[in-house]
Amino acid sequence: MAHGNWLPEEAQQSSTWRELVAVYRVLEAIANRLRNCRVRWFTDNQNVARLLLVGSRKEHLQLEVLKVFGLCVSHGIHLEPEWIPRKENELADYISRIVDSDDWQLEPILFAWLDNVWGPHTVDRFASQHNAQLPRFNSRFACKDKEAVDAFTIDWSGENNWWCPPPVLITRVLRHAEACRAQGTMLVPTWESAPFWPMLCCDGVHWSDFVVDVLSLPLTRYMFHPGKSGSVIFNGAFPNTAVLALRLEF
């Protein structure tokens, strides 16, 4: 599944512009899988279905149509747009309203510092094309340049992993890293009441054996960049707890 968030200025554009851009971005995310294929594109926007066939007199819309056309030509994709009533497009409509609230990013300067200490890291396991710290990355949804979708389907062994997951996934990350006998660097907030904390520090004093080094990141108001939806890990405020970089070796 391909998915993305709109920038605030993009969200102000017309629904026709946004859907044309969505067509391009989805096709771009999975273009290699669709190479030399015939693709039927269902849309509940009659204007979009027509514009993809005949183009538009409006320059900003025509520009997006031409981008779709160029992508299809370069990958041998034969696109067949087809209008369907909204009641027959409920699943896609629901997915389009999902907001990824975890697309924030650690300040790249801080990542570069950690990469200098424990790197070079080889793959960013929880990222997107907008916030990846490394050329190789895994994403939650299909997007441009991703190496894989869903990091938990990948063997993490043999890599120097960079893990900056949403806190809700930290327990799962630790379990998968252990199963893969992986090594890498993980960012965690010092939430001692969180379910993941006993896995890292079982007695509340000593780190688990697989935690081989710890660095405390300098706290600044802008240590995390908001995602496209405006979401950040600490609700945009100064971090209310220490943020640690843990060097893990299973």
C-alpha cells in the first residue's frame, strides 16, 4: 500500500490537483513493479479520470498530467483511468484519510554525530523518502526509493542498522533485532514506565547485556523535525525527558 501526507500548502490545493499528484506519487512508489503492465486506475473524481485521458487547459493541472504521462512512458505502463461512484471506492477513500503521525525526523546533524561515533550505518529501518537519514531505508508504506516496505519482514543481520522507531514499536524492534542477532543504534526516550524499558534496564539500574554503549543526546527545542503532517514526538515542545542513543549488539 502506498500512502503519504500532504504538506500544509499542498492541502490547500484543489481536490483535482491533489488527486493528480497522488496518482503520480503512487505510481512513482511502485513503478518498477508495474513496469510493462496495463494498470486500471479507479477514481471517484470524474475530472481526474478525464484529465488523465485528454489533459487540461489549466497549466498547473496539465503539469501534473504530463508528469504522470512521462512516468508511464518511461516504465512502459499503460494507464487506464476509470471513474467509479464514491460508494464503490470506500476502502481507497478511507486509506486516503489516514494521517501518518510518526513521520518526524531526528535533526540530521545529530544523526551525523552518531554516525561518526558508531557508523557508518548502512540502512535506516523506519523512514520514508522525506525523512530518511540514509540512502537505503525501509518504509511503512510504499514510497519512492524505499528498499523494502515493513522493516519487520526483513532480516536485519549483517547490517549496521539505524533504528529510530515510533516509541510504540520499540518493544517489537528489540524482539526482532534479537531474533536476527542484529547490531545497530537505536534512539529511545527515557520513559521508565513504558513497556519497553524493562527490556533495556530490567532492574532499573543496569543495562541489559545487549546494550553495549549509551549516549545522551543534547536536548534542544529543534532536535526533532516535524513530519509532513506537522506531527512530532514531543508535540512540538522542548523534550520533557532525556533522549538516549543506545548501541545494541545481540
